[in-house]
Amino acid sequence: MSQLYLSQILKLEEKGVRMSEKVKPIYASGVFTFSRNGKVTQYTIFYYEDPENYYASLNKSSLDLELKNIKSNLQYFLDQETILINGEKSRARVIWAKLGLIKVDLPFVEFIITFRGRLRRGSNEYVNYYEEEEAEYPYEVTWVMPGRILDIKIHGQVTINKNIVYVKVNRGTKVGGEEKITFFI
């Protein structure tokens, strides 16, 4: 999984997307499902502290604009990555975004992102190259692969159980560069 996907909101803020200086990401979780037909579907949710209730104060048109900007800017950052599946380039696309509230001061943003590659019988390899950085908040990622994991190179605390990879990243962990999952179908 691209650890970078889970830290893009901070970079979106650098581009001026964040409207309230007090909104702060506090945690994220992502699930990647890699199907046998080569399609990867990623569902990621970011949680925030919003002491000024900025997101709760948005009307429908402001919310729509905010989501459009967040989605567009996340796509920009995904386009900076290089994703390879068995050596062939793949492009990740943000296909859905939603902003919701757990409480007025605890908003969340959900994303669905997809990409695709060609798989083969035997050994397959997913590789992602992206910018190195330090995780600004804790997050976790689960990969559900279409076959048994043979090898993995991902930053964080990694747990493998047959075809499932769970990664926990603590705040301050260096992430990025290259990540790789080799698996067998």
C-alpha cells in the first residue's frame, strides 16, 4: 500500500486546500483489496480534530466544493507516484470521496481509489515508488492479496497471515521511497 496515500492530506493543506488552520489529521486507516483480475480497490478513511467545527459549518455547496478540491488534489499527488504491477505501469484514480462527522469536532474523509494491472500464474509483484517522508500521525493499512505473500518491503510494523498483510505505522516513522509486495497465485 502506498503509505503516501495515507499522508496526502497534509500535503493538500500545503496547496491551500485546508480552510481552517485548526483542522488536524489524527489517524487514518486503509484497506486494499487486490483481486485475481488485477484490479486493486482501496478504501481509506482519515480522521481529524476540528476544534473550530469548520467542517460541521459547511453548507452543501461549500461541502461539494471542498470535496471536489480534496479529490482533485489527492489525484495530483497520486499522479506523482509510480505504480508497477509485474513491471507494467498502472495509474491510481480517485473515484469517490465523502466527508462526514463522528461529532461536530471530529470529521472524517473517506476515499475510494482504484488501479489495475495484469497478473499471471506464479509469482507476481506490486511495486510503488513515492516521496519519502515522516508519518505525521499514526495509521494502519490492510492488504488483501489474491495469493500467498512471498516477500514484502513496507515501512512500519508488518504482520502477514497467508494472503493478508497488516501494517501499523506510528507517528514519526519514516515512510516512502519504494514499497514492494511479491505474491504467488
